[in-house]
Amino acid sequence: MLWLVLCAIVFYVAGGFAAALAARSDRAALITGTACAVFGSILGSGASLAVLLGEAAGSVTARWPAPVGQFQVGLDGLSAFFALCVFLVSGLSAVYGAGYLAGQHHARRLAPAVVFFDLLVASMALVVIARDGVLFLLAWEVMSMTSFFLVTFENDRDDVRRAGTIYLAASHAGVVLLILFFTLVAQHAGGFGFDAMQRATAPASSGALFWLALLGFGSKAGFWPMHFWLPEAHPAAPSHVSALMSGVMIKMGVYGLLRALTFLGPPPAWWGLVLLGIGVTSGVGGVLHALAQHDLKRLLAYHSVENIGIIALGIGLGLLGQAQANADVAFVGYAGALLHVLNHGLFKGLLFQGAGSVLRATATRDIDSLGGLARRMPVTALTFLIGAVAISALPPLNGFVSEWLVYVAAFRAGNSLSPAWAFAGLFVAPALALIGGLAAACFVKAYGIVFLGEPRSPAAAAARESGWLLLAPMFVGAALCVAIGLGASASLTLVSEPAAALADLAGAPANLEGPLVAVSIVGAVFVCVALLLALLRARLLRGREVRTAGTWGCGYVHPEPRMQYTAASFAQPLLAPFAIVFRHVAHTRAPEGFFPRTASAEEHLGDRAAIAIEYASGAFVGFLGRLRAMEHGRTSLYLAYVLATLLVLLVWHALRFIPVVRV
């Protein structure tokens, strides 16, 4: 099966090169790049699914001319699961991208977007099957650079260039930490091969290595406060790229962290507490900032931070169970986290595709400029609604299943762990409930203002439904969200092997199948009852006269669309108790006189973490600017710098061998 995954990667690379050769024709570039991507996704998804269902995988090793590392790839349960996520979401995004980009052929050439998209998917697939630290880092760097070029595709805009700069800086700051992590682990294990790293005894500095992995991979995953690049990069990128980056690419940080944990030996309990703290902070902080947004894609970007927090909660519970030798808690925690990785990729990809459909139809992402789109774009409205219900973890869709597993892990931790750690596990349940409630409120706001009511702008009033290339992937994504929700017990099969491997178990706990079957049955009954009620309503209304009348306007004689709820007015009562989380900036111009002509009020809720990081980076750049005084352009002075550095290193090296004299 590994050879099929390698063939899928080759198809993606070939699609990228074919699109580059056909760069003069946008149509040819889109067709060749998309066709190769779809075929590669089918191959890769099928092979990964077969491994998860019990097929043998294997590994391949080959020498290369580099002085360190080797070309070594393999496929185990963890790699197969993340490869399935990569190929499944990428195939849907590729088809959607063909329709989404086709309307932009008058603005710029499309071949670069197709080339870098295919190479990004190939690099992500190589990241998850790499079995050598050097190969892993090379694939990681290709992933970072190709995604940078996709983020900056519309580089004629100032906001896009700024977002690309922030993303590139965040990516390479994380890479520095990852290079240090793999170098130290390889030094301890005697090589860069993952097999050697896993067989070696636990490093004495495992705590420091854990922090390096957490910060390096967490910056890509978007853990709070390392999330600051997400709300900048996702709105700037084309919508199918946003779906790919949010649905899959940030999960490479989760994969890297889980893989790194297998190199560090048995985890202490405090590792789990750190992940639980990050999960609560990311989940609550992400959903609160999503509630405060007026930009539809920026709102979805902050929800990525929220869902990464939910995944971190599952991993934290898994680590806590491992540390306390409770395999049951460890398995359920890891299973919930892994299943949420897949579920988030599906419903977040669906939501970004819905946002892209709205953007294509209205040319705006401003929520307060939309409205009434459900009548003009019914298919987009329906699929977006399914994604909104799924991300809010409401039954019977897939988001409910994975979050239900995290709940189960939390309650089992509170019931079976020692009292010192049981409270930490139980604390996850109310935090997860708060996150889910705020997420539901946020999507009531987003869906209600974007799709319901009356159009708030001429662009919204003139909107029309998107073409089939955009709608078909949205249909498939929505169907998968429903299928996983109704097949909760079957979905456990997808995560059983990787979760058991992480938890050091031989298989899934037997006491988990029954509750999941009950979840599936309840979900199916709910869907059947809803369909029967809809059919009954249609039958009762058949042949009856249906009259249309205006909604009571609270006494207003001429109600206007601007009298509707805005995003800010809906969210303000919910955000008021959490005012300390935001940096509040208000600009108000009060009415003056008996007959005022003008009045205005603006309110902005800033991200304190992003502002703090921006301030710190500005101070660092200013410090580097002061070092320019050392640049005089004279070669002799630069040679003196080199000589002084060598002398300092020689003295330091000599001091290491001076015997210490004890008095």
C-alpha cells in the first residue's frame, strides 16, 4: 500500500509540472493539474483506508547523496490516518479550486496557483510518510514555501503581502525549533531515522525536547498564542487554499507533535496538563475572537484555533491517561483527538468552500454587507448550514461524535484517575461545553446574517448560485459529515489503530462500541423523524392557499434592511462578560444639535496575543536595526569580526578542559 501512496505523490508532482508546462493556457493548466490531483487523491485515500482497515503497509529505504539522513518512508496507522485526511480533503479542494479559479482568468495567470497547490499536497503527504528526520524537515520546508506562495497568490494587494510576510516569519521561526529538536534527538539516538529514535531510551532532557516540539509544531498547528498568523493568512488565500490549509495543513503540526511524543519515552503527567491548558485557552479564545469578527473568512480562521484547542484537549487527556497507566482514558482521549482531526478537515473545508461561493457571488467577505442569500443561493445555504451544525458539535453530524469521545475521556479521567489528576480531567467537560455553546452562537450569527433576512447591499441582492464545480465538492463534504455522524461506531475503526498505538494498547476498549452504536441509532432516528415531519408538512399544505405577508416591523412604517441585526449587535451581549480578553478600541461621533446631520460609532475588538507578538517582533526588528552600525563596508573590519569570534570560541573551548580546583 505504501507504493500506492508514493504513486499518489508522484501524480501530484506530475500535475504540478504539467500545469507549469501549460502555463500559457489557464484552462489547460487547471484541467491537467486538477485531473492529476483527483487521481492522486483517489489512489492515496484508498491505500490509506486499506492500511487503517488492516492491510500491510511496509517501508522503503534508499540512500541519497546528502551527508546526513537517508530517503526512508513508511506507513503505519498514524501515518495512514493523516494521509487519509490529506488526500480526502485535498481532492475535494482541487475540484472546488478548478471552478473557483476559473472566474479569475482575467486578473492573473492561474498556473502558479495550480502548481503550488499540487506541490503543497505532495509535500504534506511526504511529511506524514517520512521516516527520517532530514527528509521530514525537507518536506516540511517545501510545505511551508508552497503554502506561502498560495497565500500570496493575489500579491497585488497590500493586505495579502502583509499576511504572507507574517505567515513566512511564523513558519520559519517554528522550523528553527524543529531543526534543533531533531538534531538533539538524533544525537541521543545515534541517527536521524525514526526507528532509531523510537527504540532509543528516553532522553534525559525529554522535558526540554517536549517544549521544543510543542512550540515548533504548535506554531504550525495554531495553538494559542502562536495562532496569530491564521486570521491573517486564511482570509488572504483563495478559498480552496484556505480550506486546504485549515482543514489539513495545520494538522501537520498535530501529526508532528504526536510523532515527536513517540521519541521521548513515557510521558509525565505535566505534559498532559500543559496540553489541557493550551486546549482550553485555544478553544475559548478562538471561539470568542470568532464571535467578534465581521469578515466571514476571518471568522472561520479563528474557529480553526478553537478546533485545534479541542484536539489539544483530546491529546492532553491521552497523555494524562498514559502517565497514570490508564489505557482506557489514554485510548479514548487520543481517539477523540484523531477523529476530530478528520472531522474538522471535512466541515471546515465545507465552510470555507461555502464562504468562497458567497465571495464569488457577492465580491465581499463583510458579513454586514450580506443577507438574504438563502433564497438566491439555496444549495450553498444548505451545505453551509450542515457545516455550521457540524462545527457546533450538534447531533447527528460528525463534530458531535468526536467531541463526544473527548467528553467520555474527560469523565472517565475524573472517575478513574487519582484525585490529584481527576479534577484536571473533569475540568475539560465544562470548558468543552462553553466552547460548544459559544460556537453554536457564533454560527447562528454567521448563518443568520449572511443567509437569512433581507440583502444589505446591491451585491447581495444580485447574487446567484455557483456552478457545479463549486457545488459538487460541497455536496460530497456535507454527505461525509452526515455519514460519519450516523456511522459513529464505524468511524471508530478509522482511529482505532493509531489511537491504540499512541496509548500502548493492543486494540480498542470493548466498552466503547455499545455507546457509539447508541449514538448512531439516536442520530438515525433523529434524521428519520425530521424527514417524516417535513413530508407530513408538505402533504398537509398540498392544495392549500399560501399567502405571503410582511413581518411585523415593531411599529415602523417603512422597515429597511439596515434595521436588521448586525454582527456586532448580535455578538455584543455574548462578548460583554469576556471583555478582558480583547483590546477594545471605539471611535464614536455623537450627534450634535437638534437636527444632527452626521453621527457614527465604530468598535474594534483586537486580539491581545497578536498585538503583543507584533509589538515584540517590532522591538526585535528595531534592535537588529541598531546593529547596522557595525556595517561599514570595509573588508578588513569584517575579517576582524571573524577573528574575534574565533578567539572567543577557542577560549571557551579551552576553558572546558581546565580542571576545577576545589579548596
